[in-house]
Amino acid sequence: MRSLARLALALTLTFAAAAAAFAFDASEKEEIGKVVREYLIQHPEVLYEAQKEWNRRQEAKAAESRTAALSTFMQRLDKTSPHAVFGDPRGDVTLVEFFDYNCGYCRHAVKDIDALIAADPKLRIVLVELPVIRQESLGAAQVSIAAGRTAPDKFRAFHDKLLSGQTLATKARALAVAKEVGIDQAKLDAALASPDIQNILLESKKLADDLGVEATPTFVVGDQIVPNTSDVVPDLQGRIAALRTCGKAEC
């Protein structure tokens, strides 16, 4: 109801502005206001129609913003990635997974990622840290990015071990896991000290906000954002096949 009231006010102000533009006197403006009010009372459906059109335009505008943000992001990832990459680093299709180390569903999604890679040797998977589950996830994400930069050959072992753990994924736990899998601690500390780590996380959070991504895991393939479901593997495989066929995730 509040949105309808605001819309009615906007319509009234619009007519009032038009009246002012034609330099009507005070009595004429008052009469125009009465006509507008009477019309809206007699035809209240106009408000609903206008509200529906307003919503449609707002949704279209938001969709355009999401498409632009997604296109820019995917183009950048096609050239290089500040995040870890699984599968073929030079694969012809890039799949993105937004994940959080304290996300139970992300833990289960590991087998889905493995299934996709096993079935598609040309697939490139980019893992984007999105620490949204718990405050402690931020520290784990920072170590994750640093580990990927410091020891890409050991990152998969680090990733799987930290994600599969039954304890809370914190910065301290992530550092311990990095040590367990043989990542050089001095190099890791140096990477963590770089402001790039925080910048990468801020960019990822902004991108997620622009795309409307609020949960993990969430996947991106081509021009489509795909939430996690029980049948996400065949869903993603179908979109990947479409992308190769027509250049879009849905032909």
C-alpha cells in the first residue's frame, strides 16, 4: 500500500509539474488536482497498472546491471584470475563457484566439482571466496587466496582439507592446514600482508551484491547464475553444452 501511495503522489506531482509548466493560475491548478484525484478514485486500477509497469522497469534495470556486471567479470576471468582454478586452466568454458569454507553445502559440492571435471576435460573452474556464512570465514578466505598465490600446486590439497574439516574454518585453522599440506609459511605470510588480498575479497563481495548472490554455493556459467540444487551437475552440464553450441547458457 505504501508503494501505491507513493506512486499516487508521484502521479499527482507529475500533473502538478505539467500544470506549472503551462503557467496555470492557482484556481486552474486546484481544478486540475481535483480532476486527477477524481479520476484515480473512479479508476483505481490505474495505480495497480502503473505500479506493475514501474516494477517491470525496475526489474529490467536491475537485470541490465546484473548482465553488465557479469559480462565484465567473466571477460576478466577469461584472461586471468586472482582466484584458484581447477580443471583445465586454458579450458574453453569457465565455470565459477562462489563458496564459503564454513558452508556445509559447499562441502558437499566438492564431489559435484570433481564430477564435472572428470566428465569434461576442457572445463575451467574458478573458485571465488565469498565469506558470508560466519565472521570467521573472512580469515579463512584470506588465507585461501594467499595459499592459491603462494602454492598453486598445493592449493587443491589445502582447499579440500580445510573445507572437509569438522571444526570451524578460521584464519588460525586455515594457517594450520596450509602448514599441514606443505605450503611455505614465510611465503604465505608475505602474501597475506599484501593489500591485494583484501581488495580481491571486496571486489568479490561487490560482484556478489551486483549479481544478487546471497548464498553459497552459487555457480555462474556464461550469462547465467545457477543456485545449488540436488541435480546441479546435470543442470550445469546442460548449460555448459549450450554455451559451446550457441554462446549462451540457454540456447
